[in-house]
Amino acid sequence: MDFIQDWGLTAMVFAPLAGVAIMMLFPKDADDTHKVLALLTSLVTAAIGIAVLADFDYDDTGSLQFLRDNEWINVINSRFILGIDGLSVPLIALTLLITPLVIAYSWNHFPEPHNPKAFLSLILVLHTGMLGTFVAQDLILFFVFFEVVLLPMYFMIGVWGGPERQYASIKFFLYTLFGSALMLLSFLALFFLTGGETFSMVELAERVQGMDIARTTQLIVFGGMFMGFAIKVPMFPFHTWLPDAHTQAPTQGSVILAAVLLKLGTYGFIRVALPILPEAAQSWAPWIGGLAVIGIIYGALGCLAQTDMKRLIAFSSVAHMGYTMLGISTLTDFGLNAAVFGMVAHGLITGMLFFIAGSVKERYHTLEIKRLGGLLVSAPRLGWILGFCTMASLGLPGLAGFWGEFPAILAAYQPAEGLPVELFRGYMVVAAIGTVLAAGYLLWLYQRTAFGTVKDEFVDDPNIHDVNGPEWIAWTPLLALILILGVYPNLLFKVSDGSIVNVASQIAAATGN
Amino acid sequence: MLAVLAQVSDFVAPNIDFHAFGPELALVGALVAVLVVDVIKPDGNNPFLSSIAGLGVLGALIPVITLATDGADRFLFDGAYVVDNFSLVLKALFLVSGYVVILMSTNYIAEGDYAEGEYYILLLSSLIGMTLMASARDLITVFIALELLSIPAYMLAGWRKRDLIGNEAGVKYYLMGVFASAVLLYGMSLLFGVAGDTRLTEIGQAIAGGAGETALITLAIVFVVVGFAFKVSAVPFHTWAPDVYEGAPTPITAFLAVASKAAGFVALLQVIYLAFPGRDDVIQPLMWVLAAATMTIGNLIALRQTNVVRLLAYSGVAQAGFILAPLSVASELSLQAVITYLVIYAAMNLGAFAAVIGIARKTRSAEITSFGGLFEYAPGLTVILSLFLFSLAGIPPLGGWLAKFVVFRALADANTASGYVMGAIVAVNSVIALYYYANVAREMWMKPVPDGDRSPVVVPFSIGAALALTVVATMAFGVSNLATRLGDQATFLAF
């Protein structure tokens, strides 16, 4: 297992690129070859990933394992440092799962203008970027991987997207680039403030503690990172790119966006911003919590106003990511664990919902809620799956969504010491009201699309059929995981807890509590 | 008569180190070979000419490598001509750029009905001037190198002599170039008057030692810098660039935008770091204003361009501003940043031009709208050109991001208000630039084909080779330490 210990992470991150290189050798019109190659690549990547995760020491999730520290760009003091701990493992597993499923789903659901070679290559490049972000332990390396996802997603939305795709794609691109520019400035500032010797996350965290950096400076530097990560999450009021991008993106793009890309932002908060600048995090926390609960309510109200199913799901993402950010803003191990669970649960559930939206669109050629109806009559299995996912999304106990929302709300009752308790209890109440609204918009959505009778225009439409093969293959693992994690949440909590406790105690130590 | 002979007997022939001249000698050899072959077989197209020129340029790389492995620093002619790490890195940059330009020219020149022999002769002469420039450490050597690289370039710019725009390009470039040379020469004469020596390091010592009046030295510095600012197309001395770029044959445009511009920066670095090291009070504000104006105005005008070549011309002006930016806080890191940027810029900009040449072979136009729907019938070229455009915009993991990063780093390292303000200006300009680069990409990927002609684009082998070289370099520079190491090692001997 030495290879896995030394090179496992590197091989996992770059395997998709190798697949792309092989795909480039085949001509554009060899559709099936490209599908098979892409699926194989994602499966090989997953196999390497599983080998790594199997070798992972689950009794020591708090420390970085599989550490790889090589020279990289010496002149700028950036090193090629990879490593994973209990925080990365769930997100890597999620990424490894989603990509093959998306490729399997693509088998007979290709968006116009077709071209599987380019489309699947972009998905694989995205795969490298996402995996790399979750394993990088050097800020510059992290930044590069964080940005690698931009271009493929831009093209995916812009070329294979809906009617407003050009506007949506450039908006997504400029918005996130603006955030990452500020984030990069913050990284550079950190680098120079700590003596200009390292970009290593672990070392930077230690150095910041050992140095006496002015409080205002810390707050500003944290602000830069906040912009980068908050836009990616996205937090209110930086969320406006999300409904456009989600609605216009092809189904596969929406699923990847919802399931993994949004998590890059929340992951960044827990991995980078909080441990390196704990004092600034404490000062920012009430504001982050405030924006998070505004996001919860705003997202929910936005959902209630939507007439398009996909746009509604997109707005529900704003609300759900609000719970995750509320969990993070408490700065307690309880809240942070909830946030990690929330990320995975949202990835599974919302990913599923976007899959369903894509399949509905393919059958009905519309996602306008008032034209849909009677899904349970015309495609009963699809209707039931939609029901299952809406229940999971609204946080029904026993399904995964519950364990992301409920502990986050509970954590706000007792935030980390030094944070204003009354304020966070206020947030708790608002967030709890948010769950009621969530139940409202999701049940209403379900009622309008699945219940009732089929609308006249779609009666006897031969296009409308029930769940087919590729859909079953892509969906079954997600549905099973939603249930398993809902029944036995410890599966995930046990993994993340070690490293989360580390982060929380680092914050507690640094803020003097 | 006897007196003259007596003087002659005092003359001691300088000890010439031919190894140090290896790159230049190889280029001269190639030039003569092209000339002879062209004379033997003068009619029309001769496929050997470009091969000879290309091989000659590659051959010139061999002495560069042997000199680099040899490692000894060489002073020739009392320090007027120096072979150090700085000069070797830049000679290699000029030679590789020159080779890529020859690859791009092969089909372009062969298919136009213009004389091929003269084209490659002039190109090689210009390259010789550039390699000389990298080693020139004396006002006279610098001036000779500058003219040697410029005069052939004037003729190459007007190469399409039956084309009105081509004529305009040649005349405009020539007149503006001669004007700049005159200004430069005047500045040099002032410097010589002050220092009593033409060697850059001696001038530096004389100025640092308090020779000459401040006003006079300031005037000399401004004149010299302005002379080179023309070469690097810094605002307000950029007005020639778009018209010349549009009128010149596209491979020559690439040559002017990359190699010739790099030569201007090399000269600028030499005078700033060797001749004016003690005069940061003049250099820094001057560079600050030049850089800020260059990137902002270049970008704003680029936003309105409808022709890809003109867009690349103005984006090249803006990029020159990015390269000038670190000089506004002149330090050792700035030198490193400028060289790193030049290396990465050469790869991505040459690549962009090569891709445009490849595409324009089919579209017969460089209008951005003619690139519509390119992704549908030429996906390979579309992906490649997009890579170059987004690299120019500075999106990781493509090379351009590292170039911008080292600039930011040099600016932040200075830890001065003017450095941070310059950093902010660079950041804002990067976002503006992204818009017009993405606009071209959007046309290719997301717009319909304008005239419904979807016949595939045939890319000749030599352009394919140029693209392969530049793509690999652009990607490799972004994810490895190749470019930064070159930038790090290119230090002056006397620095």
C-alpha cells in the first residue's frame, strides 16, 4: 500500500486529466467511445479514491494523512502539499460519487449541441479541480485548483445551457472571479504578514498565532477571504449569480454546481479562513450568522415566488447553504459538524432534485410549475422519487437533510464563548421559522407538480415515460445514501468530528476562551 | 603617413571570445545561407528557405546552452558586451520566439506572392539585433542593437507592398521609430556628457557619485526611457501599434508584439538597473505613470475593438502596462517579475497569434464576428485559442496567472502606498481585460456560424507545430516553476 500512501492523492487528483488526454486522441464523432472512456476514467478515479479512503486511519481523523510535500514553485515559496483529514474525506467521497453518476446520467440525456467529447472532457477537468481543492494544503495550490473549476463551468453553462446561457455564464464567471481576486490578495497579505516564507495552511495558522498582527489588519484579510468564499457558497447578498447559473446550466452542470461546487466555499471557510484567522473569525461570526439567516428567509421567500421548478430548487440552495453557514458561524464543534453534514446532505439531495428537474424538463419540455401536474399519474416512480427528495430537502427526520439543518439550528442556541448568545438565539428562532417556510414551498411544489390530474396538453404525450435505465443507475446510490445517512448519521459525524474538534479548539485557544 | 602607421602599431587587437558570440554567429551563418540559396534558386517559392532559417535559429540555441552550462561570465570590449545569466535567458527567449514566428510564417509567406528570401533575411537580421541587445551594456552597443532589430522590422511591417494598409503600416512604423530613436539618441548624448563614459555601469557610478546637475540627469533619463517606451508601445507612445499590427503580415505582428517588445523591455531593464540605479526618485514615478496609463488606456480601447488582430494589439499595449508595473517599485523582485512575465507572455501571445493565423486561413477575416460558431467546426483551434485568451486574462491554471502573480508579489513586497495603489490598478485592469478576452471566446463557443460555412479548417503542419509548442509552454508555465526559475536566474552580473 506504499503507492497509495505516497502517491494515492496525487494519482486520484490527476487521473481525470489523464482520461481527458486519452479522449483527445479519438475523433469527435466517436460518441460511444467518449462516453465509455469518460465513465471509465471517473470509475478509475473513484477506485483510486476508494483505495485511499480504505487506507485512511479513521481513528485519527484529526490529523492530516497521506501527506505529500514536494517542491513546486520555489520562487514564490509555494509548495505542492496534499493531505486529507476528516474534513476532506466526506467531500472527496461525495465528489467521487457524483461525477460517475453524472456521466452515467449523460448516457442518453445529452443537452444540445450534443458533442459528448467536449462536454465529458469538461466534466473531467472539473473533477480534477474539485478533488484538488479538497486535498490541497498550500494556499496557492488551493487557489489554483479553486480556479480550475471556473473555465469548464463557464463553457458548460455557456454552450450547453438554456436560452439565457450567455448572460448566465459570464455573470457566474465575473462574479466568482471578482471574489477570488480579493481572496488571492488576502492570501498574499497573509504571506507577507507572516514573514514571507510559506503558503502552507498549517504553518500559516501557527505563524499567525505566534505573531502580533494588528486586529484591524486581521479583520481586513479575513474580509478578503470572506468575499471569495461567500460568493462561491453563495451567501446573501452575493447569491444573485446562482439562480441564473443554475437555471440556465444543463442538468449535469446544475447537479455538479449544487452537489460540489458550492461546497468549495463552505469548505474554504472551515479549512482556510477559520483556522488561520480565528480572532478575526470570531469578530466576523455574528455578521456571517446574520447574513446566513437572512439567506435562509430570503431563499425561502424567493422559492415561494418562483414559477419555474429549476429556479425554485436553485433558490432553495440559497436557503440550505444558509443553514450550513449558520452552523459555521457558531464556531463550535457541534455547529461545524452540522455544517459538514449539511454540505454532504445538500449535495446529495439538491443534486437529486436537479437530476429530477432535468428529467422532467426532458419529458415535458417545460419546467413551468403551473403547466406540470399529475406526475404521480403519468410517471409514478418519478413522482415518488420527487416526493422522497422533497421530504429529504425539507428536513424530515430519518432522511439526510434533517442532520444538516437541525444540529445547525441547535448549535446556534449555544455559540462559542465570546459570541453574543442572545443574538445567536435570535438567529436560531429565525432559522427555525425558515424550516417551516421550507416545508411550505417544498410541499407546495410537490402538490402542484405531482398531485392532481395531468394537464390536457400532456395527456397521451408519448414523450412522458417513467424512470429509465441510466436514470436508475445514476439515482439509486444517491437515494440510498440519503436514507442511510438519515438513519445512521454517525457514519459521517464520526469521520468529520476529529478534525472539526481541532478547528474548534484552535479557535477557542486563539480567542482566549 | 608614418604618424598614422605609428598609431596603428599602438593598436592592440581586442581578445575576441568567439564562444561568447556563438548565437550571433550561428544566426549570421543562417542568414548567409538563406541569401546564397535564394540567389541560386531565385524564382518564386523555395521551401528550403524557411527550413534553413528555422534550423539556423535552433542552431543558435546550442551555443546559448553551452554558454549556460559553462557558467563563466564573459566581459568583452571592456564591458561593452557581456554574457551573463540575464543575457542568456533573454537570448533563449528571443531565439525560441523567433523560431515560432518562422513556423507561423512558413505557409503565410509561401502562399502570398511575395519574395521569401528577403523576408527570412530581414527576420534573421532583426533577431541578431535582439540577441545583441541582450548582451549590450554600453550606450553605443545598445543603440546599434536597437537599430539592427528595428530597421528590418520597418521593412517587414510594410511587407504587403500591394496593400494600402500594409504601406501605411510600414511608413507609420518607420517614421515613429526614427523619431523615437532621435529622442533616445539625444538622451544618450546627455548621459555621455554627464558621465564621460558610454558604459552603463560607469554611467551608473558617475551618477551615483554626484556627477552632473539633477535637472540634466532627469532630462536624460526621461529621454532615454521615452525612446524605449516607443518600442514597448507604452501609452502615450503606442499610437503606431494598432495600425502597424493590422497592416503588417500577421506573423510579423506576432514578432513585433512579442520579440520586439521584449527587446524594448530588455533595453529598459539594462538602463534602469545598470545606468540609473541611484535615481529611483525619477524612475519610479515615471514608471508608475507610464504603467498606469498604459494598462488602463490599452484596456479601455481594446474593449471597443471588433477585429481580433487589433484587439490583440491593444491587449498587448495593456499587457505592456502590466509588465511595466513592477518597475514602479524597482527592486530585485521587480526584475524577476518582468522577466518571468516576458517569458510567459511570449508563449501565450505567440500562441494566440498562431491560432488566429490558423483560423483566418479559413474565415479569410480577422473580424471577431467571423469567428462565430467556430467551436462547431473547428473545436481544436477553438479550445486552443480560448486557452491562450484566458491565459492572457490570467485565469489559473494557465500560465498567465503566474505572470500576474509575480507582478502582484513585487508590488506588495515593496510595502509602499504607491505599490499597493498600483496593485489595485492592476487588479481592476485584469477584470476589464477578462471581459474582452471572454468576448472573443463567447463568439467562438456560443454564437452561430455567420455564413453557415462549416467546412473544417485545415491547419498546416508548421502552424500546428507552433501551436503545440506554445500550448505546452503556456500550460507548463502555469503549473510548474519553469518560468519563475528563468526569471529568478536572469540576474545581471554587476547587479
